[in-house]
Amino acid sequence: MTAEDWKRLAELYSAAMERTKELRPAFITEACGGDEAMKSELQRLLDATEADEGFLDRPLSVIAEILPEIASRGQALQPGDLLCGRFEVIRFIACGGMGEVYEAFDRLLGEPAAIKTIRSQIATHEGIVEQFKQEVRRARAIRSEHVCPVYDVFREERPGGPLIFLSMQLLEGETLAERLRREGALPKGEALKVLREIAKGLDAAHAEGVVHGDLKPGNVMLAKTKTGALAASITDFGLARQAGAPGEPPADSIMRAGTPAYMAPEQLEGAPPARASDIYAFGLMAFEMVTGLPPAVLEPKEGAGTRRSGEPLSPKSVSAALPKRWDGVFARCLSAKPERRYGSAGAFVDALEGPKRGRLGGIGGFALVLAAVAVAVWLLARPGPSPPGPSPPANSLAVLAFRLLGGAEESNYFSEAFTEELTHTLGSLRNLRVVGPESALRFKALSLPANEIGRQLGVRYLLSGSIRRTDAKLRVLIRLIRAPDGFQVWAGEYERDEKGLFELRHEISRDVAGTLGVTLAGMQTANSGSTKDLQAQDLYWMGRYYWRQRTDSAVRLSLEYFEQATARDPSFAAGWTGLADAYSVIAERNMIPPAESLAKAAQAAAKAVALAPDLADGWVSMGQVASLYHRDFAEAERCFRRALQINPRLATAHQWYSYMLVKQRRFTESIDHARRAVAGEPFSLPANINLAVVLYYARLDDEALQQCRKLIEMDPASFTSRLVTAQILARRGQTPAAFSEMEKLRENASEHPLVVRFWAELYAIAGRRREAEEALTRLILLRSRGRVPAAYVASVWGMLGNRDKAFEWLETAYREHDGLVSIVHVAPGFDSIRSDPRYPALLERIGITAGKKPDSVQLQ
């Protein structure tokens, strides 16, 4: 076929798919006329597509005989049904071979959700129910905005039998399959954007050792983001499989994973899904997106299941508008040999996009070499997010994330928890410097060369290993690596009952200390704040796992798990600390009115300290509550100092103590503790953001800008650094540069209350009062919908010079227990009100002494 023939075939295919099955024959006859070859090829594509259409999951071989019965039944749920006393069904969305998908309202979390049922006829098969559980575990392990989050699996007893269902994020939009069916090939630029987003999600899954197994356009949603833009999100990890997981049944023992039209040649021959087969399916999706033709065009005439072993069809031969070099890119991605394919989805998209051409595009080879050398020198010389430290301390260590083995617990929450607990135990040794868990957990085992991980974390030794958890038994394998040369200094193997987890951590710590010649001085001798209830312990670890993610929905989930943990064991002090931390974050974000959430945080923190007076984390929570809720800075300082007395290296204690000190203009002390927090957790975003904010409040602009640049390198999506940068630039009179920084936030965070507030303040600084007032109006409108602290509005009025309005809103913030009211003494938005006679009385009410002079810089 010629390129023109392929183009016509794509148009006819798209038009036919828009019609019902009943109308297609007449359309095909009329559209193809006497062209029998075109008619035959079009019919073949439609037949192949129809064979794979309409299923949320592929049918399981063990239930194939009951599918006709399933298909004849109506919907299992109706609008208004309440599941598990929590999920109210709103509407039916879709039906498939495994079950149905509904929109629901989660009454517990107060937000929409999607629920995916498993039919009662299928639920009697234990292997299939277990597969649903695995879907939850595997999906939880994947952290990407381009993977649909799966939250939990539920069971409800109903008159017709048990109902098993998953809860997951509700995505508003359409599937990629629906989009392709409606519009055909996507424009090149849009196709590359969608492919890049899918690649990010797929690579995130592969980084966790999870393969999808059924990647196809029907399992990709083009969903609306908060800004209204569309973004791709991979769904349906029900066919997901842990790559290389031992002990799992063969692929065909439960189901034949995948959709034949999108399966790699080795899968069609019976091989289990693997990363390479996901890459192949991704290549087929890409081909369909840029040509408008389904994968069936790549099949020999015999049909699916006999994938051609030669070179795949050239995209250029289908569409003359596509780059010729794409032929080679697709040939590699769709190679019949798995080892020849791209190693990652991102690498495939990189190859499609081609080299990034800038000002070097037209210069000669020698100049390119010189440019490459210059870039390399810059990369080596530039300040990065890691402490370079050519000679790390001799007794310095990082515990890398342990790999969890075994098919029953693919979720990585347990391995993260074990890694964190072991880090804390080793960190209690006075003569051993141990990097905090939040930074070390960024590295999945030896994901980079040992010397590079050691350089980035500033340590000499790396502790890496694996853990297997089966039948309440633990088997741990450990390696101690010397980072500079990768030499294995020591290895150990441990087998223990799960109830002996505390003793196991201590035994490992003693062995590591002995190998390094470090004394045991300072090591914990009691398991302060712990529980003997293994289920409560698991619930707590799940809570911490979600709490670290810091998204609103994850924090709500962490709260639920902490509540369950403390309900099971009311004497579990660490569980109460988790509860206090969750409520503190919820108060900070105004997710629940601060007066209510901080009161609950105060109760939980007090309970934790009463149960375990030697639990440093409990005292940190008490300090936060004293500062934010009680506005008792003397008590807060006592709590933070007590926490640091118990654990002098606790990064969160230094971080929150620093933030309390800056409110009182004790800048030198505040910056010192902020830097200590970053030294203990060099990759912690909260610790690094705190340092930037403290320097900003201290008016140390050059240092604040340097810290913001470091933050942007660590996390380009973090907008706090750009907000601070914009304010400093505006304060210096560099208004165009300030607005340029703010413009970078328009796409992803334009309606975030903090961003709207900073827009208003920036307009005020620039003298653009009308635009500042418009932004202020938008901020007040957002507040009417909840989630905007009154102190934000007060700050903007202060920037606009309206003292009366500023004090009016500060009074509201005080009544609402808005924790941000306590930054009034340092925040630039309140510079204009500090000479007002009402100001000293306000400071006294919030616990700050008006006569206290700044110890490093003079503010207005």
C-alpha cells in the first residue's frame, strides 16, 4: 500500500469506529466502493479491534464458562447504595468482564472516588480475589502523577453474596482509546506530550519492579487536572505483575495476561509479562497515536497471535508527515527480540523527540566537542542538591531502602518502615553519623553506582539489603558497602519471628557497629513508643507511608491508618504521634478548620508523651502544638529542646525548632537549626524549604536565592522556591524577572491559595494596585470555598498599605487559630503595620515580645 492508501485506511477506520456495529457494513461497502483490497483490510482491522473491545480486564480462563451469564446480568449497584458505611454510589461508569466501575462519594474523606467491583460469581475464586489484593499492593508502591492511585480493597457482605471492590482516584475525562476512535491520529506535538506522560508513569512502575502486562489505549485516561488541562494517567494495574517475583503461578494458571493485539511476540508464545513486553506495547500505542491505525495493521493476514518477526511497518510509509528517522526508532521499540528494545519508555520517547537543538545546532564537530567539554565542566562545578563532600566522615552511613521479596507483600510500605526503624536505631549511636531516612529512601538499593550515592549523601558506607516477610517470619540479608570503591566490607543473614523486630534491629546495629569499630554508646535500650500488636504496627507503618507523600488525599489516608492503629492499641505512643503529625499538616493546609484539627493534634501529642516520655518524636509534636495552637513559645521551646536532648540529630526537631525561632526574630539560632536539619536530611524537601523560608524572613536575600535554586534542582515542581525567588527579585526592583518566575507556576498551580496570594503581593510591590486587588478578590473567593487561611488575606492588605483591613483579617486569623498569624513579626507582608499603635498589643496576644530585637538584621 502507498502512503496515500494508508492515510485513506486510517480515515476510513476512524469513521467506521464512530458508527455502531449494525451500521458499519453499509458504510464499508459505500466508502470502499469497488476497492476490494481496501475493503478487506478495513474489515480485518475492525474485526481485530472488536475482539479486544469492551473489557476492563481480559476474561480469566477459570471463569470463561460463566461469562455469558455475567453479560446477561444487570448492574450490581444502583445510585444511592452505601458500601461499607462509607462509599455512596453516584453513577455507573463502565462495565467489563471482571466487574463494573462506578463514581462514588467517600463520606469518610469527603471527596469523590471511583470504585471497581469484582463480580460475585468471580469472587468465589480465591486466586482472583488475591489478584485484586495484589493490584492494591502494587499500585500503592508506584509514585507518579501519571498512574491512577489505587487506595484500598474492601469487602461487604450483601444478600446476593460478598461484594469485593477497589477504591481509587476518580479521573474525569476519556480514555486514549476513545480519543483515538473519535479523532484518529493525534497531532505530532500532542502525541509526544501524551507519550511523555505515559512514559513517566510506566517508568515509575518499572522502577518499583512492577510491570503492567496489559498496556493499551483503553488503560490510559486523558484526565482533567486542577488547572483544566488534560494529562495522561495509566489505569488498571489488575494485570500487573512483580517483575521476577519468585513463587508466583505461571501466567496461564490464573489468566492469560494482556490483550493479544498489544502483546509482544514472546508473550504470544507463552512468556510472562516483563518490562520489555510493556515497552513493546507502549511502542504499539505510539504507532496507533501517530498513524491512527490499530496494531492489527502490523499483523500478518492470519491475525493476532502470530506477530511478524521481520521489520515492523514504517510509520513514514503510512504518513508522509512523520519524520523518516522514526522508522528506525519504531523498528527498535517493536523488535521481535526483547533485548534489542529500549530499556525504558522514557528512552523511547527521547528517541522520538530527537536531539534537543539549540544554538549549537549548526556548528562544526570540533566546536561541539568543545561545547560538550564546557557543559561537562559546568555540570561538575555547579552547586547541586547534594553535599559534594570529597572526604566524608569515616564513621558515616546511609541505610538504603531495603528490597522486599516475596509475592504476598509487593507494597513497599513494610520495607520503607523497616529501613526507617533501622536508620533510627543506628542513628542513636553517638559516634556514627547516619543520614536521615527521608533522604536515603530516595535511593532504591544500589540504583546508582555506590560512589555516586555516597557522594550525594556525603557518607562513607552504605547499608543495603533485602527482607522477606512470610507467615510472621522475617529473613533479612544485608551488605555493608564502602561507597568510594564499592567494596563489600561485610554481609549478614538473619531469620527472626516478626515479634522480635526490635531485637533484630538491635542485633543488626550491633553487628554494623562492630564491623566499623564504633562503640554502642547512646544506642536505644528500650523500644520506646512501640506496640506488641503486629496489626497495629502495620497500620502505623501504612500511615507513615502515606504521610510522607504529603498530598492532601495521602495525608487523609494516613490519618485513617493512625486512627485504626491507636484504636487497636491505645497504649501505642508512636501511633498517637502519627495522629498528631497528620492533624498538624491538616491544620497547616486548612483541610479542617485549624481550631478543630489543632485541638485534636494537641490531645494526640499529649497522649504520646504521657505514654512514652523518652519518645523524641512525641516531644516534637508537642512543640508544634504549643507553638501553633497554644501560642506558648516558651513551652514549645522546652519541648523541642527535650526532643533534641533525647535525639540530638533528629532532623524534624531541628526543622520545627528553627521555624519557631524565626517567628521571634532569633535569626542566628533559627538558621543554625535549619542548617542542621538539612545536614541530617540533605534531600528532605520540607527541611530544605524551611531553610529557604528562614533565610527569606531573615532578609538574607542572596543566601535565600541560592537555597531556592538548589530546591528547584531537587524538585522543579516545588513552587515555594519560585514564590520566594519572585518576592526577593521584586523587592530588589527586578520586577520583570519576578513576574517571569511567577509565570512558570501558571500551568500547574495557578489556583493554589499561596500562589494567588503571592501574585497579589507581587502586583502590590510593583505598584499595580488594580491587578493586586483583583488577585485579592480571587483569594477571598477561594476562601469562601474553604482552604485559605485568613492570614493570607491580611498579608495582601498589608502589602497594599491598608492597615485597618490587615488588622481586621489578623483578628479573624487569631480567632480561627490560624498558625500563620504568628509569622506577623517577620513576614514582609506586614512591614507596613509595625509602626501602628495596635501592633504591640497584637504581638503580646500571640506570645511574642514586641521589644525583642532581631539578632542578625534590622527589620522595619
